[in-house]
Amino acid sequence: MTLFCTYLLLILPAIFAQTRVFTNTEELSSAPWISPASLIKIILVEKALKHPLPERFETKAYLPVCPNKICKEPLIITLNDPELSTPSINAFFSSISQTITEFKAPIYIHYKPMNTLQTGVFHEERYECFSALPTGIDLDKNCIWQTISPSTKTIALYDSVFTIKRSSLNQCRHQNEPSDFIQDLNLRAWINQHQKTFEICHDDNRSFKVKSHVKNPMQHFKQVIMNALHAHHINHQSITFTQRPAHISKNTTLKVISSTSKQQLLRAILQKSDNFIAQFLFQSIGAPKLGPYIFDGSGLSRYNLIQPHTLNQGLKSLIKTHPWVKDLMLSEKDLNLKLPKDTHLYYKTGTLFPIKNILGLIEQPNHPDLFFTLSCSWPDPKDCQSSLLDEIQKLMTKHDLTSQENAKALSQIPSAAI
């Protein structure tokens, strides 16, 4: 029965609306798996705080001493700040343009392997290809499209090669482990991580395309630096990316281009739901296993699946260990809710069409804390929004937290925020 419910949850979201409520008072271990979208960021933050994160993430520049405004030693920039922006780069080159007019030695951009997604030049994001990418990168040019034809034997996804396994729709069986549904009723596909197979069920034996990953965006970052050099009339020989730290001469000065604190980083992940920074943090702590079927830290992959129990327990563990994290989450203040004294609502939203989710906590004096996960699948986002708000209202009614003012505030949750 559980497998059948999971099967329905995975393959019918575009046909039948489903709103499910999971709380810590229920038996969740047998609950259907859901696509968490940005809710996975709660698990990411929980894992990250168990990791020895630095208090600040800095991008630094090592400036050589340049007689007569001409530098014969290299400029070295070390990337380590996910909020480094184009204005910061421009401001840096503007500040040195008064004393430097030419770099005869290469400009080295040092990035660690964990920072390969850190192009470091944007705050606003657009996303595709199951990865977090900053605005300014041409997604059509940077997405790698793979065509799977009837004769295709393998496909490269997530830095792994999967053997393609085919079967007809009427023989298609749900796997013992959860797997992804590509939203086409005439085509169903799963990644089987254990057997390293990409399993496809279809009857018309046609070709189709899969967006699998993105090209290295470092060239775009290089262009941003070249533009800044040109704008400030600084000549240069070359720009080189290196994973090994370049030799830093003693005859240098250090300038911090940008610096972000750990708390700022976590606030961006939990309040702004910044996918780029979440993916940066995911890579920075070594791409930890967030769950058996979680492929990224941002929640953008449609292959992500998780049990509500894991989300609820993750939030519970996070807040028990680090109570201050609640101040980094969205709360009743963001909704202008008027709750009884010492009563609070903390929550995180997540959207990956056609799925909308909310994970939250209601704290009320003389009541046990209520941890809840709401998940809705609906073809029309407005209907899903309405359905989720109804469920929040029911939870608040159950805890005597409702009022006309609260109902109005709940109705004003932006659909894009969920």
C-alpha cells in the first residue's frame, strides 16, 4: 500500500491535486516521499553547523608593489566569498587604478575545488540544469543537452555515467527506492543510484532531450574582470585560473574585496532561499549526504526525494542544538500575524513547479512544539497556494492561533515565496 501511495505521489502531480500534512505527532516513517525543493536547505544548514565553518568568507587580493605604476609580479585573487558582486570587483579595480596602469605578469584567480560553482559576481539568480547559477550566464549556451535516442546506451549525469535501461509503460514497475518522474505521461524515467542505471518507460521508442549539467562558468567570471580592467584603463597580459595557490611574494599588500559572515550566509539561505549560496555551502562542506535521494544543496534537482519525517526531525534537531537559527528563518513577523503572547511561527518555503511546500514550527506556551511539513502538488499554482493556506489555517485553529487579522495576513503570502 505504501509503495502504491508513493507511486501515485510521484506520477500524478500534474493531474490530481495533493495536499499532505505531516506533523511530529504522526507516524512519519511510512509517509510517502516528497520532492522537498528548498526545504532541503534546512537539512543543509543542520549539516553545515556540524561542520567547522569559518566565521567569515572572504575574497582577498594580493597586490604587488608596482614601481612606476607597472606591475612585474602577478596580482593574485583568492575566491572564497559567495556574495562577491560585480560592483565589488569594479570598486576594487577602481581603487587600484590610481596607482597601477599595467600588469605585465599574469593575474591569477585562485579557487578551491569546493568553489567551482563560485563565479562570485552576482546577487540575483536564474536557475536551470539542476544547478544553481548566477544571473548573467546565458543558460541556453551553458546548459549541456543530451539527446537520448533509441540507440543510446549510456548517459552522463551528476558526474556519473548511467546505463540506460528501457521497458514499456505497461511493464513499468515502481522501484523499491524512490526515483524521479519526468513530467510526461507518455514517458517515465528514474535514476537508480545503486545499479547506476537511467531507467526509462515508454512505448513510442522516440528520442528526447535531457538537460544534464552546465559548462564551467569561470569564463564568464574572467570576462567580468576583463571588463573591469578595461573600464579603468588597466592593461594586462593574461588571466589564469588555478586550483593551486599561486606563490605570494613578500612584497605584496593584502586587500579584502568582500567579506561575508557565517550568519549572513545562513540568513541568505533560510530567508532569501538563495540557491546559489546554498550550493556554495553544500560544496564548501564537502557535498555531504543529506539523504539517500538528495543530489544538491539548493533543492533544484527534480531527482531530490525525502521523507517528511526527515525534514521534521532535521528542523527539530537544528533548533534544539542552535536555537538562534530561528532568528534567521521567516516568522510570523514577516506575515504580520498577531499571535498570543510568547507564541511564534517559524517556517521555510519551497517551490519546484508543480510542487509547493512549507516546513515549520509553532511554539506556544504550555503546548509541545509542533513541527509540520505541508506539501502540495497542483497544476495551478494559485490553487496550490490556496490549499496550503487552508492547511496552515487548520493547524493554527488546532492551536487556537487564528483570527481575522491572521487569515488576512496568511492570504498575503506571495505565491513565489512558497
